[in-house]
Amino acid sequence: MKIALAQLNYTIGDFDGNLSKMISYIEKAENSGADVVCFGELATCGYPPADFLNFSEFIQRCNHSIEQLKQYSYKTAIIVGSPIVNPKIEGKDLLNSAFFLYQGEVIGTAHKTLLPTYDIFDEYRYFEPATEFRTIRFKGKNIALTVCEDIWNVGNDNPLYPICPMDHLIEQSPDLMINISASPFNYNQPKNRKEVILANVNRYQLPLFYINHTGAQTDIVFDGGSVVASPDGNIFREMPHFTETIEYFDLEDVISGGRTDIQPDDKTSLIYQALITGIRDYFSKLNLKTAILGLSGGIDSAVVTTLAAQALGKENVRVILMPSQYSSEHSIADAVSLTQNLGIRFDIVPIKETYMAFENSLQPLFLGTEPDVTEENIQARIRGLLLMAISNKYGNILLNTSNKSEMAVGYSTLYGDMCGGLAVLGDVYKTEVYQLAHYINRDDEVIPLNSITKPPSAELRPGQKDSDSLPLYDILDPILFHYIEESKGPEEIIAMGYERSLVLNILKKVNINEFKRKQAPPVIRVSPKAFGPGRRMPIVGKFLS
Amino acid sequence: MKIALAQLNYTIGDFDGNLSKMISYIEKAENSGADVVCFGELATCGYPPADFLNFSEFIQRCNHSIEQLKQYSYKTAIIVGSPIVNPKIEGKDLLNSAFFLYQGEVIGTAHKTLLPTYDIFDEYRYFEPATEFRTIRFKGKNIALTVCEDIWNVGNDNPLYPICPMDHLIEQSPDLMINISASPFNYNQPKNRKEVILANVNRYQLPLFYINHTGAQTDIVFDGGSVVASPDGNIFREMPHFTETIEYFDLEDVISGGRTDIQPDDKTSLIYQALITGIRDYFSKLNLKTAILGLSGGIDSAVVTTLAAQALGKENVRVILMPSQYSSEHSIADAVSLTQNLGIRFDIVPIKETYMAFENSLQPLFLGTEPDVTEENIQARIRGLLLMAISNKYGNILLNTSNKSEMAVGYSTLYGDMCGGLAVLGDVYKTEVYQLAHYINRDDEVIPLNSITKPPSAELRPGQKDSDSLPLYDILDPILFHYIEESKGPEEIIAMGYERSLVLNILKKVNINEFKRKQAPPVIRVSPKAFGPGRRMPIVGKFLS
């Protein structure tokens, strides 16, 4: 039996686009003599469809796509994910289903049992879990078909669910396992995914074919990396990351095993590719073309500019230098030399005149007050306003350059440097931004070395440095990581050897700045715990604040 | 048996505050000779604690509060909600529990079975559902204790869950039902709640004591309105809305019934009270005192100013008039007369000079372009910047005045009039804003009639009116309601008799402006479907856009 895995980049709600893409891959699979071609979870509508699932017209469109696909299933069978209406009156209205289509008919279905409802996932919001399990017979083989999370409750010390679907399916003596997924990227995911797949293969002693999505849906990136594993406990093949592709596998070859063919999984390289994918698909799926951003001469905006030029083409990136009286000469020089290295357009719009106008307008109200953070914020907000004005006039989309460390502690100005349609580095700690910069410069000096080596500064007052207000990033970032990624509380972090007052101060900063992050642009997710829908914190609350 | 219902305003994560408040009400209950006093769901930590539940130190603090409360349970027993660690290794780590404390011991617990995971609710994100049901014996009575949603699966045509906890508990022949809740307000909720309570009373023929929270947690408002219902199918007592209070009930009186004592539930009056509660608690729980907002002379900012003055005191509200060349004279006059009616401070900061400065700065880049929405947005953003600057300098919190109709169709400027810490009217359609204005003016003309009667305008270009860009609100709002509150798709709405192109145009506007709402301030929720965490839509997506 020849099995095709089609690892595709779907668009949420683009029924026609997703369908015609699948049809073109079905034709490839037919031409290659595949017996069955596998698409991803909820492939008809894209993942995550979120509350569109509450609209019956949306579900009708999904059903229509399945009806269409049936007509293409005469030569090569099709496995595809789509939501369907729960036939039972009790429980949630939908099931998250995998359809096995062959010769114009549905010859089997599998409904998802384990519904991820944590981090960025909200599946129990929409779906009723399946309670029955049935293998599907096709061309003399008995297939255990499952949807995504249903193979993830194996090999855990603390199982997230009280049941394990494959434990039921294995009783029906399947010959192979097929799992259709929509498994979002984080830099640990390629490794975790292979571990879970091998845990299944080792437990059930069957070959496993695992198909994933690729491409980005706003903040959520799918890295592809679909996997075929052999019963001998080897990864027979890991398909490329962040790439739309189809591959073909002979079942007997996979059962024979003895092969390990995996992709490189260097963390910084994966993050780099995920961010490029995130920028590229945000623009292409919204039918946008050109990006704009403010270039300060610092490392964050330099990295974002480079990523944008890579994702969109250098001709589609426009940068604005907006020096103030506090901007150092090297900042402008560093910014200009980056634009030269990349070959992109820049303009200079000094902010002094607008700043003076605000100072004049506010002078009667500010009489007798001392300069403070207000005046720094005015500068940041003037820059935001200028960028948005150029964006409005020319239809460019503003890219936000805030990094995760800044967003965490609120070292940023709401409606100022927090403006933008997409926060490219919002899930990348400052120390990781340096790693990205070095990765970008691995062959040539694209980002001026001076942007990397000088002490970070917002340049909103004379001689300002980040380290005036924040601990050094080498100290800050690990504490943030323990709190945000690891959900460790203050006493646990202090017990690891960090100074009490430092920990409490940082955690308080994170919590009292929840109101800023509430209004931040969507953050491209690359870590296991990104700001955004995967991290839901009260704005008003007293714990740790 | 004398039962006390303590309807309290908790603060999320304020363990000491919530505990000492409960202790003070236990003392009241003791002094009144109550046998048992009931607090709300998750009362130790406040609701919704969101991802703080993932922190073991947070759960330890909850446990500590329960330990403390035990010491106060010697005279009057205590029923109180708190999360606890799931004793089973499989499944989610927590249970959402009700504790029955008496004489220093836990004499019974009930764990929540039906975990709301829809709209603003995310409970299956954290909690494992209970599968066992046991009544609690206390002073010769057998009590069926449940948590919130566990009584809501009764009397529905389309039950949301496959099981019904009271159907199990009734087999143990309880004498009464007690339900502890954290049931957020929307203008339908007081009515829905009483219907569900009566459905239970009629089904099980037992008295029901239902205790709710009151007060606001950022966007989510609890309206109190705790209910005692008699087996004869009458609401024996509905406690006041939006008020912290304790009441006492003799079980025999309630069983006798024959009484119906409910609260008024006029929609506009409820919304008015909810918004006042939302503003008041946002400020008080964040330890903030004074609000600022821009006053345009239009109805939205007039209503918000009036609500803020009511919630915070007129001395704690500061308004800024920021006229441009396009501001009409009546706008300034109407704004000034509102401030005089309310007795609040106002300042005037014209925006002409700053606008000219931006025009000059951008002139080289904008050479040869025509004026468009860019220039309108610059004005709105200058106003946002001025308000934020005054807010930063004096520690006022900016209140946002966007209404739900504008937020829906994106008739607003991101980083301009969308600035603010809290969106007071973001869940109030324009047609409902008019109803609020009339309600506010029911005795005296607080809001100048001219602000109510003149055609709505953003005044960002000469002679501009909302109706230049939008359908009349009488037409727009019902279409938005069918789409947003009722989740009806375009074909369903068209089938109701609306013009096809109008419907498609409006729905498209709603969807393509998801990116703006992603960056909007938290919206005080008053409807069954508010923008914010209760409505989760993709930003990148093709359906209806």
C-alpha cells in the first residue's frame, strides 16, 4: 500500500482555496499511484477556525467541501479532517472528525476524543469528545485512524486525560496507525512530537503516519515536520519544516524500518524560519504586500527589518528613521548601514518639530510639573503616529519590534512602540534576539556589529540605557522564563537561588503590565508559552502585584 | 434551619482581602444565629482566576484560606468555593470545589461536573469534571450541594452536557439544594437565572438556595441577584443587584413558599448599573482614583462622562476638549454645558498646532498625494496622544468611549479614539447608548439634549456625518445583533428580509476589523456576546471577508 502525506498551508475560512489546493495534491497523489492521500486536521476550514465554528453556515461550507472531495476519491482514497454536527442531542454541537473517502463514499470516520483545552487550544469550547472507536478497513488493511491529540496521552507521568483512544483501537488489531494533526510550532515541538510518535510506535508496535499543517495563521505557526515512524522504533522520515510538500511511502518499507531520516532542529534556526513564515503568511493571507517599520539603530528593529526583507522581498519593506535630540549619531549610522546592507528604502522624519508642538499645547496644563516618563512616552507615541500615518497613506502594514523581555515587564509605550499589525519578536526574549542576530550574520555582516554590541537603549532621554530601569537581560530573561514558560511561582523561583526582592519586583512588573499586553498586536508564537491567547491572565488582580 | 447567603464582591488573587471580608460576614451570620453561611464559587481566589490556576503557589494560597475558614466554622457552618488539586493522577490537575466546613472540619465537598467552556468561560482549561455525587448531612438535613453550572443542564431542548448532576443527587433524597455560583451579568441573565432555578425547583420539588458574586473583575461584571426559590415554583426572594449584602432565610419559611419577591429588571437600568459597577471596581481594585476622557460634544463621551462621575465622584473625573478646525461650535458648547451640569473640571487643548506640525513633518513623504483617511486618523491619534500624556503626567486613567456599533464595523481609529484603559460602552450598541442617555436624563437634563438629537459625527472633516460611511444605526444595529449575539450567518440574516449587499458589506466590515478589536481596551460586558474573551475570531481568515 502506498500512502501519500500532503503537508499543506491552509487558510482559515478559505473553503474554495483549501479545496482546490487539496484537489491539486490529490491529482499529484493519483499520478504517483498512491492508494490513499492524507490531509490535516480540519483541513477543509483551516485551523484554528475559532468561533466561526458557531456559525451553521460555516459548518455547511465544511460539509460541502467533503461532498466535493468525495468526487475525487475514485482512484486514490482521501483522509481529511473536517468538523461535523454531533448526531447526539446532548453535548457540544460538533465533532472534530477525520473522514476516510473512497470511491465517492465515506468508508469510515474517526472523531477526536482528547480535546486540547489549554495554552492556545480551546477545543472543548466547540467539540464533544468521541466515546466510540472503530478501525477502518481499506484494501485488506485495518487502519487505526486518529485525530491529533488522540495519540498524545501516551508515555506521560501525569496523563492529561483519563482515557487513551489507541488503547481501544489496538483491541481491533489494526495494521497501521494514521494520525491527522494541526500541531502548532514551538521550538520544542519537533522534538516533543517525535518523542510522542515513538512512544506510540513502541507501545503498539505498529507503523505510524502522522500528517501536520504547515504555514501561519496570524500568531500561530505550523511547522509541518510530518513524520512516518517504523515499528522498530525509528523515525523513518521527518518531512521538511515550514514547507508545503507531498511525500509518498510504501507501507512495507516503513514496516521494514531500519532507517532514520530526520530534519535539523537547531532552536535559533527553527525560530528564524517560524518568524519568516509568520510574516510571509500574515501578509499573503491578508492580501497585503508591503511592510513598514521604524528603524532605531538598535538590535530589535534591525532583526525585524532583516526578517521582513527575507519574508516579503527587500522591495516590499520600507523603514523610517525618526531621530530625536536624544538619538545618538551611531544610531542613525547603524540604521543607515543596515538599509544599505539589505538594499531597502529608508526615509528620515525627525520628530523634534512635532515634539515641540505637543510641548507647547500641553504647556498650560503641565505648568509647574517636572519632566518624567510622560515626555518619553510622547516621543514614542509621535513615532507610532508617524508610522501609522505613512502606513495609512501608502497601505503598508506596520511591523512591531517589541521583544518578549520588554513586553513582559512593560518596558514599552502603549500606542507608541507597541503599535503594529504583528509583533514579530513578541515571543523572543532579548537574549534570543541576540542569538537571532548572530544567526542572521552567520555568513556576512548583515546587521551592523555595532547594533549588536552596544548597550541597549530606548534613547528617550540623554544617556539612557535599558539597564537603568531593568536588570541585565542575562538575569532578567531566565527569571521571566521560569515564571512565564514554566509557571513557577515566586517562592519556587527564589528557591532556585535568585534574589527575593529581584524576583518579586520582576513578577510584579509582569503582572501590572497585563493591561498593556491586552492591547498589544498579535505575537508570532515560537515558544511553548507566548503572550496572547495561550496565556490568559486577569488585568485586575492582586496576586503578585 | 437558618441559612445565610453572603453576596460579596471578591478581588481575583486578593487572598487576604477576600478572607477577611468573608470572616466579617461570618461574624454577621453568627450574630444573626445562622446555622450555615454560603459564599460564592471560587470565593477564596475570586472569579475568573484564569491562568493563575496553573501556579501551585496560587492553589496553596487557596488551600490556606480554607484552612483559615475552618477555624471560623464552630458556630455557623460555612459553604465556600475554592479550587483543589485533583486527587486522581489522570485528567486536569484541579477540581472546582465547594467546601462544607463545620466545627473546624470539612464535613463534605462537592466538585463541579459541568464545566462551562464557551463564551467568556474556560473552565475545562483547568478543571477535571466530577463523576461522583454525594449529598451532605448537616443538622438532620440532607443537602444537595452543587457548583454553578451543575444546575444549568435542566429544561433545555439541546442540553449542553450529557449528564445532569442533580439527577444523581436526587436519588439520595436531599431535603434542599444549595448552589454556589459565579454567574456573570448580561442583561438577560437575571431572567435566565430565575428560569433555570425554577426549572430545578419544579423538577426536584425542593427549595433551592442560590448564591452569586457581585462586583466587577475588569470586563466581567457580577450582578448578585442571588435567589431563593420555593418548591411551590415561586421565587421566594431575589436579592438586590450589584450590591454587597447578606440575607437570612428560615428553611421552613422557604419550604412553605407562597411568596414572590423579585427585583426590577429593566434592561437599560441594569446596563446602567453594570457600567457604573464596572467603572467603579476597575478603579478601586487597581487602587486608581481619577479618570480622564476626551469630551467631543457627542453622545458617547457625554454618557461615559456621566457614568464616570456617578461611579467615581465628580471630583475624580477630568475631561479634555480638543477642538480642531472641523469641530462645530455647538460641539464645544454642548461639551461645556455637560461639564457644568455635572460640575466637573474641563480643559481645552486645541489640536491645530500639533496637526500642522505633523503635516509639515510628513510633507516631503506625502508630496503629490491627496488627503484621505490618513489625515482624519492623525487628528484622532493626536487626541489620543494628548489624553495619554495628561494621563501619564497626573496618573489619571483614560476611559474609552467607543460604542459597540463603531467597534463592530471599525468606525474608529486604532491608537486614536480606541485608546483607553477600559472601554465603557464597547458592549453597548449606538441605539442602546441613546436609551442610556434618555435613562440618565429621566429626571433632569444632565446630558444636553442637543448631544442626543443631533446627527452623529466624528467631525474629522468638514460636514462629516456617521451616515456618510455607515447605514443608519437603526438598520446597522439589528444586523450586527443577528450576527454577533445570535451567531447567524449571512444567508440566515438575508432570509430575515435584509438587503443582501448591505448584509454582506456589514459582515465583511466586522470581520476585517478584527485586528483593531484585538488591540482594543477591555470592554465591560453587558450583553450575552461582548467583544473580548467571549468572542474569539481569527484575524487572518477568508470567511465573510
